[in-house]
Amino acid sequence: MKKTFSCLTALSLLLLLCLPTAGAGDQVTLHSYWELFHKFVGGRVWTTTELRPNLDLTMGYIVEGHQHAPDKLHTGLDPFFFTARTDVGVFTFGKFRPEWGYGPFDSVMLSGYAPGMVGLKWTGAFEKFDYERFFFWLNAERGKFYGHRFSLPVYPGVSLGVKETAIYLRDFDGMWLCYLPFWPFYLNKYIPSVENTSIDSNSIGLDLVVDLADFLIYGDLHVTEFPLGAEKKNLPIYGAKAGLELKRLFREDLSLQVEYVRTMNYLYSKRDPRLAYEYQGRPLGSPLGPDAERLGFLTSYRVNPDLTLYFGYRRERKGEGKVGDYYENVEEGRENLFLSGVVEERHIPVGGFWYRFLPGLELELLVEAQFLKNAEHQPGEPGTRTAGYLTLRWTF
């Protein structure tokens, strides 16, 4: 009861702070996002306020937990960060979620699904490319999480991204190299003065976006291991996403988006659990988690400028692999590399809408019903789940 009261008090205080007041910045945006799963409820409320020209403050509060499990309730300040636009780039510092996204989709390498962390990000625009580099504190035992990305315009409407992430434990003696702009983390092991690179976890990735007048094509790749050398002992451990959006499907007010996602087993794990590609139990990459695939489509119908309807369907398959699981030997890893054990199969119709009540006030709702085969990885066991996602955005 005390925890519930504290959560409601914090949310009420945040809403009061978000209301227009004298002396506030030129623009305030209030966001609210709620999700309801089977026996799980989670919500976030946050606001972005212009403190002064070129300086914004984003702050919010998160409440999430499982039904009938008060000990698993999680609350806290998430996010809380400043964004400063300067002549040398854009700096973001504070507590926020590391994520990459391009157009209508999130990166399979860094989706923003994990909770907020304390860190710093710099984004710069150059004549031939854009560049981003960040670092976050994980905790005292695990060390820090680093990443950077080059975005290269190949052709008008076509861009290629090259990216890399790394987790280094606190004992890494070459940590200073990770703060050098443009320096690849992979090269740290070749520096003579660096004695220990066995306490790191590196990933590389690529993304491609083709955004033209009538359609958009996107692809994203996240690789942690790949067979190299004559013996090729490493396993092909990767995550991939590919999609197509038809902006005009037969008519101006109808569009279609088709997407496929695949995540191999062990993608978010390492032999040393401190190097796992996760934060507080959630993968830094796809919300699907490891050992899964998804194929889905979503149709959007614009009824009028203030109302859009959504209809869609997804088919998901999820193996028994979990974040933190890792293979003991190559033979075991190869056998359980993708869709291991009893595979849970999900057929999911989706529906919803986006509606603008007033200028600056928007609401989006998505609901889905999941029809399961081999529910909870029990052979032949049927099941159903429901889920809902509600987003509110108010700019004043």
C-alpha cells in the first residue's frame, strides 16, 4: 500500500510540473505510454520542456510490475536527461535509454527496450557523414557500455549505417581508448599497452534505409559471433530485421508495412554473465529476446487528417533460449542455435487507431490477442494472451 501511494504521489507531482506555468519554456511536450500484458502492467509518463533556446529537459517516472507480486514492483525516475544543441554537435546527458532507430523502426541491435541508464551521448553532423558516440554506466561490477555509429548518405534517399557496441568490465586497462572519437573498439586488443581484452564483449552491425516517394525499405543487422578462420569454430550468432513500407497501397490514404525479425540463440549472452547484452534483465536489442523470429504486417487507413485506423497480423515463434543462457561447447551451441527446445508459436491479430483530439493532443491505441500453440513451451498446450499499448502525446 505504501509503495502504491508513493507511485501515485510521484505521478501526480510530475503531472503538476508538466502543466503550463508562467516562465516555462516556449514548448512543453507531455508523453504517456502504458502497456498491459498477461499479469503485467507497466506505464511511463515523461515530459520534454524547452528550458532555453538549444537546451531541453526530459524527465519522467516509470511504474511497472506483475499482478499479485508486490515484491516485483519497479518504480523510479526514468528518464531524466538534458539535450544541448551546440556548434560542435548535440549532447545528451543524464539517465536515458540507449537506442537507434531509423524511420518507422527500431534497431534490432539497440531498441530502447532496456530501462534508462546514466550516460552521455554526442551526435555530430559532418560534410560526408553523421556520427554518434555514447557511453553508459551499467553498475560497479559490470563496468560500462559503449557504442558508436556512422551514417553515410549513399544516394538521395539512401543511407548506410555502420555501428559497433562494446561492454567493458571495470578491470579493463584500456578504457581510455573508448572515449576517442571515431576509434573502433575492436582495435583495442591490438594496442601494445593494453594487457587485458578478455573482459570485453564486442558487437558490430549494419543498417540500410531506402526512403523514396512511394516506398521505404529498411534492414538491420547485429552480429556478436561469426565463423572466421580455417577451423570456423565460432557460431553464426546474429540478429536481423528487414522490412518494407508501401506508403500508398492502391490509394493515397492506405499504407502497408511488412517486417521480418530473427534473433539467434545466445545473441544477448556471454560465458561471463557480466558481459551479457542486457540491462536489468532486459535485452539491449530486440524485445523479442533471443531464439525467436517474427513475421508481421500492419495496414494503416487514414480516415481523415485526425483519424487513422490500424489492422495487422503477426506470427511469432519463440524457442526456449533466454537472456543469460550460453552454450558449454560448440556442439551444444550448434544444436540449439535457433528455435531450441519446444517452440512456442503465436498467432496475433492486431487492431487500433491514432486520433488527434485537438491541435497538439494525440492518442494512439493498439490491442492484440495472442493465440498460442505449445504455450509456455509445453508440448501441445494451447493458450491465449491479450496485450494493449496506449500512447498519449500533448504539446502545448
